[in-house]
Amino acid sequence: MENSNLKIEYKKFNSFLKDHIRTMNRGWLFMRINEEYPVGRTISFDIKVEGLDRELTAEGVVVFSGLNDQGNQGVGFSFSFDESSRSYLNETLPLNIKESYGEFWGSRICSFLETGK
């Protein structure tokens, strides 16, 4: 089966952080796109995030294509960062969060990363 590559660009660190905590950190991702991908297709992701000094890479497998429960057309993926990106995020994301939100709020936000809440 053909492997596809998608590029994602987050122009705001906050947008990436929200997606990371809500979905990526839990091993899934839903993208609102009109293209159809068959279930089972493997997709590679190149992810650029404002505020991070390197591009992230990940892989996903299509597990759903169509309308989600909120009526949005898109594709659902089982999702995981490659080992290099995961290590980078584990090391730098807490520092970036605390720098952006301060020690008190940054620590509270980081608690969601540790537990995958």
C-alpha cells in the first residue's frame, strides 16, 4: 500500500500544545481534510511548530475516514511520533511550556503531558 506524506505547520505554539495534549499524546489524531484516505493507509507527518527549533516527524495509520461525531469531514489516525521527535518533545516541551506560561501554570499544564489526561 502506498505511503503518503502530510506536512503540518502550527503557526502558534498554543495550537500545537492543545492538539498534543488532547490527541497526539494519546496516540491519535483527527484532521479536518477533504481528501479521502483508505483505512489502513500509512501516512508520514512532517510537523513544524512555531517556537520549536526543529521539525517533528510522526507516522499514522488511517483508522477512520468520513464525518466525525461533530459533523466535520476528515480522517482519523492512530498516531505516534518517531523516537527522535518523542525524545526531543520529552526534553524540550516542559521547558517551552514553563517559559511561555510561567512556573505555576506551566507545571500544571505539564501535568497533563505526564499522565496523558
